[in-house]
Amino acid sequence: MTDTTSTAQEQDYPLSPVPETARKSLWSMGLVLLGFTFFTATMWAGGTVGTAFDFGTLLWVLLIGNLLLGAYAAVLGYIAARSGLNTALMSRYAFGELGSKLSDFILGFTQIGWYAWGTATMALLLVKMTGLPEGATLPLMVLFGFGFCVTAFVGYKGLELLSRIAVPAMMVLIAVSMFIAASDAGGLAGLTSIAPTSELSVAAAITLVFGTFVSGGTQATNWTRFARSGKTAVWATLAAFFLGNGLMTLVGALGALVYQQADIVDIMVAQGLATLGILMLFLNLWTTQDNTVYNFAVAGCNLLRTRRRKTVTVVGAAIGTLLAVLGMYEWLIPFLILLGTFIPPVGGVIMANYFVRYRGTYPDLASAQLPAFNLIGLSAYAIGSFVAYTSAWIAPVVGVLVAAFSYALLETVVAGVKARRASALSSL
């Protein structure tokens, strides 16, 4: 094995396709992705939706929102498994060698924003729940900011090891909490009798469910590229983003209905399970935080064209910690709106580029003659983002569909013009 190949393997192949010898099983990948989608902010989204609808409508909103998210992530996961590439590398084909740096920046920024929010959340809630002095908040942010990145520093193996321990434990804790909540509400009859206490349109609710974790779905390719087949990637992604994310939104919704609390920690405190609540908070955030900073590192490696993923991971943790100290906890609402508007069009362009331009098979990345800027891809992204931003309908879905359609249309028109020009020149 050459030094370059050895370095790539150690760093989880940040700038090259994952070889067949490094592929993972459905079980391994499903655990890692489930750990990623078990996230506190997702429950907050479910809680916001939960107080706006009757129980039957609520279930339909959660079903549709999470099904859309799962389908979106699954298509990208399929492409990643077939090509062995992550979103950052696929962006080179879709946006160009230099143009891909735009998506690297957008994806990296959103992930480090989530990392900062999670770090701040852990420190603030731990102080609140244990009665520690307020002065302990800042040191705890630094501790968790760098502590959460340890498993990401190791790489896929570290993420998988943590998920093997944390995911089953969280499943048990969530099941216990949901059973108690259903009992406190008076069973199914009690849940269906609870009247909504807030107003939210169905489109806005689905946007919230879909948009809260769409940045994670766009970058789930960082793990699905390790899948042994496209089928494995699709099933693992659906399990995480439809079932796992769906479970988190459902827990938040039930908590809001029964206890007027959306977060699993506050719910468990209300249920008299404070100690388990702290454990849940720690496991919940750690399994997402390490995945998030790993995503940042992968995008950063492509942006800087460096294989030093471990170094970029530590730098990302430092930036996230700084943002947490500066008050990222207060920026969640505008941050979610940003994610739901400007991230999905990236995935839409990548899908259309793969299926329309390359007919389901990328050329070899090392030898492909890619332009500095793919104007078709960049234009389609701009169109998709603008329409999503101005849309009164489900913005993330609109962004994906408009970006994909715009790319397909522009690619077809440009290809037709080039073909006519070539035909005209050959006839001279």
C-alpha cells in the first residue's frame, strides 16, 4: 500500500472514492445514521408542530415530512454508494472544481452551526438540571466542544463504536418515556381529545419537519459512501431519516401535547426521570455532535484540498466551541430557516447532474477534466434557492425540485446547442 493510499484510509478517504475493501454492512451504517438523527433540535421541531394540530392530523404531518426527508436523503445515499463519493466530492461534478467550494462553505457552515448549538445546549442544560453555578457554563462549553469531537477524530470506526452503545440505550429510554407519556395522557383516547393550542399551516409544519434535518440528509453521503451497495445505502438512510428522525419528531410532539415540553430532557424531568434525562441528553447530543463535526471536516478537506481530516476536525471543534461561547444557542430559529432554504437545492443539483449529465456513472475523479465553474449547476442552484426563499409552499421540497428541473432543462438546452454547432461545423 502506498503512503498516499495509507493516509487516505487513515483519514477516511476525504478526497477519493471509498474502495470496495472498506465498505460497511447495513447494520453498521444504520447504527451510525440513527445516532446522527437522534437529535434534540429535531424534537423541538416536533414539539412546535405538536401543539398546532389534532392528534390524527399531527401523525399525517409527521409521516409526510419525514417520508420526504427520508426519500431525499435516500436518493443521495444511493448515488454515494454507487460512486463511493461524498457530497463534497460529488459537488465537483455538479458545480466545478472551484464552484464546489460554494457548497463546501454552505454545508460546512451549517454543520459547525449545529455543533455550536449542541455544545451550548449540553452545557446550559447541565448547569440548569444539576444546580451548578452559572460560572461553570463557559468551562463546560469548552469541555464538551472538544470532548464531543473525539470519536469524529478517530473516524468512521469511532462513530460506529459510540453508536453501538448509545443507540440501543436511547431506544430503551425513549420507549420508557413514551409509555409514561401515553399513560399520563390517558391512552389513545386521551391523546385524540387534546385540542390544539397554537396555529401553524400544514405547509409550514411539513417545512419545519423536513427542513430541521435536511442539512444532515444532504451530508449523510459521508457514511452512505461506505455502503456495500446502493440498496444497502437506501435502506440504511430510510431507517435513519424516516424512522429515526420520525421517532424524534413524534417524541417531541407527544411531549408538547402532554407536558407542554418538546425536549426529551424536560419531558423526563416532568416524568420524574431527571437522572435518565441527563444521560439521554448526553448520549443524544454526542452521537449527533461527532457526526456533525465529521461532516464539517469532510467539507473542509474538499474546500482546502487537504487529506488532513483529523486536523480539520479539531479546527472545526474549536470554531464550534467559539460560536457556542458567543451565543449560538439563541440563533436556532433563523438558522433553521437558513437550512431549509439554501441546503436542499444543493442536493437537487447533484441528483440531476448524476442522472441527466452522467447517466448514472461518474467518470474517474482523478482523471476527469472538470471545469473550474459548472455554470449550469451554479445557475440551477441559484434558481432553486431563489424560488425556495420566495415560496409560500414547502420551501425545502420546492428548492430540491426547482433546482433539479432547472439543471435538467439547462443541460438539455446547452447540449442541444452544442450538438447543432458541431453538426454545422462538420458540414462546412
